[in-house]
Amino acid sequence: MFLHTSRLQFEAKPDRPDAHYARKLQELIGGAFGEMTVTMQYLFQGWNCRMEGKYKDLIMDVATEEIGHVEMLATMVARLLENAPSEATDEVAAKDPVVAAVLGGMDPQQAIVSGGGPTLSDSNGVPWNGRYIIASGNLMADFRANVAAEAQGRLQTARLYNMTDDQGVRDMLRFNLARDTAHQNMWLAAIEELQEDGLEGPIAPSALFDEENAEHAGTIWHNSDGALGAEGGWASGTAPDGVHEFSYVMDPEPLGGHASAPKPDPLLYATSPANLGLIEKAIRKLT
């Protein structure tokens, strides 16, 4: 069950309309790392969580907050689109540089499809896709994905912050930046606590170590023209999982055979020596 209040989590009032920036802000709504993605990612992680208690509560608390972030951004986009022309011809745009600038920057779907409001799409108008979300049921794998999602979201918010001088927009983005910071730290802390509680190790899932090819579980294959990677902490010593040992392999030998596809099905007409006879027969029939 969810409860809704008409008040925004944080204010979303621009100093002035800006249809061009409204289109840019769509990325934070419907982009791959936008608020809709983390909202649905956390909701499905929570609904799929088999650990009743603190971990499930954390997931659902953050998920519910993210719904509010979508609401803030949607409201901001609608306000940025205020007074955007609902009708304009190429002739009018050619005569009025202000109209031309607005039309040149806005997403026409914001007028045609959503009636002057936001759409569930990114800054290029590409619809949001449920395949963006990660909800595996393994908390360690999911929490790491959450850290990455919040990091990418914060990165894009920071870039958008520098693309406007509107103080109203910047005020809201400052809040969003702070919440992205908080959420990254929450997921990082939860990762540590999962290990302390003995639920997962650094490698997710912490199973099948005895089944994997252990001789390949710590090697770094050197395939570049320099060897500076050997200076990193991932090239020697004990791995973070405490089980495997890192080693750096120079000039590694391929372990597999020749990369070749099997003979094609003749009815698929792939170009292949195996089909030469069929081609010759087809030519003879035609002549």
C-alpha cells in the first residue's frame, strides 16, 4: 500500500519557463539511469526480497522516496514548459527568433502527446524501458547495481546542474544531488552489513567456488601494449574475497580452438563453400 500527499518532497519551481531545458531534464525521468529506473528497480527488488526486516525495509523506503523524485521532476518539466507555443507554423517561427528557439529545443511529443507536460521518455524522446532495471533476488548483486545506478544518476544530475543558470531548477537539483549521495552511501553500508551478517561475501553469489576453474579465478590477462596494469592492487596478492590470489599473466595463450561457425543450413542461404554446389545448380536451372 502507498500513501500520497499533494506536497512535493522538495520544491520544483523554475525562475522562468525553458522548453529547451525541459527536454534535457527528461533524461532524469525516463533515461536508463533516471528516477523511473531506480523507482522500479527498488520496488521490484523489495517485492522480490526474501529477507523480511531491515534490508527489505531499506529497499522499500528508498523505492518510495524515488516515486517522489519522479513527481518532482515531472512537475518541474511541466512548469518549464509553461507558455510553450501550442500552435506555430514554420512561417511564424521564421519571423520570430524566440518562437524558433523554443521550437528548436523542445520535444514535440511534450506538446503533441502529453499536452505540455513530461513524457515517460529520455531526452531524445526514447520511451522508458523496463529492461533498464535490475532485480535479481540476490541482495549483494542488487545493492552493487544500486550503487552504480545512483552514481550514474548523480553524474547526469551534476552535468544538468551545469547546463542551467536557473536558480529554481538548481535548488531542486542540489536536493537531488544530496539524495543521490545519501543513497549511494546507504547501499555501500548495506553491502558491508550483508558481509558482516554472513549473508554474502564480496563475490556474488558466494557459492560454487569449488566448482569454478579456480586456476582462472585470480589471473589478469595482459592484452594491452603496456604493462602498467601490473602496478595495480588487482594484479598481485590476496583478492578481496580472501580466497583467491591475484596474478598477472603476460602474453597469455588462448585456451580455445579456432573461432569458426558450423556449416550453414542450405535453406538459410548463407554464403559458404558448403553452398557452392547449390548456387551452381541454381544458375544452371536459370540458364
